[in-house]
Amino acid sequence: MIEWILLVLLTIGVTFNFLASIGILRFPDVYTRIHAATKCTTFGTIFIVLSAIVYSIYRWLPEHNNKWIVMGIHSLLVLIFLLLTNPVGAHAIGRAARRIGIKPYASVIDELEGFYDEH
């Protein structure tokens, strides 16, 4: 049973990470690529890390070996740091792209035009 749970979690994670890589290659500008890189990879990596947490709990319960609970705690910390840093990094990249003058692809209304002046 646990193998099926791990297989489902890993399949979801790998699928979203694969879709993110396709999005990075296919999307036309930096802003949509940021969207693919952060949203899909965050969601995919959450499922991959969750599979590591489930596996560590599964191995820890019968053995009560501390190395498995340490692996689970480290995986949980990875998950927390990923959820904290990925949106912040995406925002910083998007803001830097906007500041240097990269316009969104095929945008009709640009609400930030003139907001970031060269002065």
C-alpha cells in the first residue's frame, strides 16, 4: 500500500516538474517563464518532498530508528524553506526584469508604464 502512495506522490511531483520545464522552454517572455518556473516546480517539489516525508514516517514507525525521523524533519524543513523562498525569488526576478525595461509579451494595458523611470 505504501508503495502506491509513494508512486502517486512521486508521479504527481515529476509530472508538474516536467510541465514546468516545458513551460520554461515554450513561454514567450520572462514573466510567463517565471510563472512556470515557480508555480509548477513548487507544486511538483512539494509532492516529491511529501513522498520523502511519508517514506521516512513509514520506515520510522516499526524501527524507531532516529535516522528516519531526522530525514523526515530535514524534508519538512526543505518544504518550509521552499515555500518561503520560491515566491520571494520570483518576485525579485520579475521586479528586476521590469526595472530594466522588459515589457510583458503582447500586453494591451501596461499599468506600470512610467512607474519605473530611468532617473
